[in-house]
Amino acid sequence: MTGVQTCALPICFRDGSTVLMNLTDMGDDERKRLVDFASGLVFGHHGTIERVTSKVFLLSPANITVSSEVKTAAAEASFFNQS
């Protein structure tokens, strides 16, 4: 996977980037709030949100289609833990 960067969730998504959101190290309440926020963000921009693993989500803008191979690679990679 190339082009991986860290940026603020709403800014990257609004600018048309696909965002991989790893919530592994968050508490249940924080995780729920962030998923609710991300869901509203995705809805407002006509994108999609998909669960990659139980605590990792993929946010894709409306004009982006992510293949199942990329989703599998993201789920198996360890780079997306940005805590």
C-alpha cells in the first residue's frame, strides 16, 4: 500500500482521501462516539463506511471503490495503528 499518511480524519476525507480508522486502543465509549462521528461525516459526503475488522473501519469517498484485496491487506497490516 502506497501513499499512507497521517492527517485529521475530517480533513482527509473531505479532501477525497480514503481513511483507515483504527480504534483498537480506544475505550468503548470513545470508539462509539468516533464511529458515530465518522458515520455522519460519510453520510454528509455520500461516501461509505465499512468494517475491516472488529475495531478498524474504512471510510471511502463517493468516487472511490476499494477492492477486497486492499481491504484484506489493510486488515493484516500493522502500520495503521497511529496511537
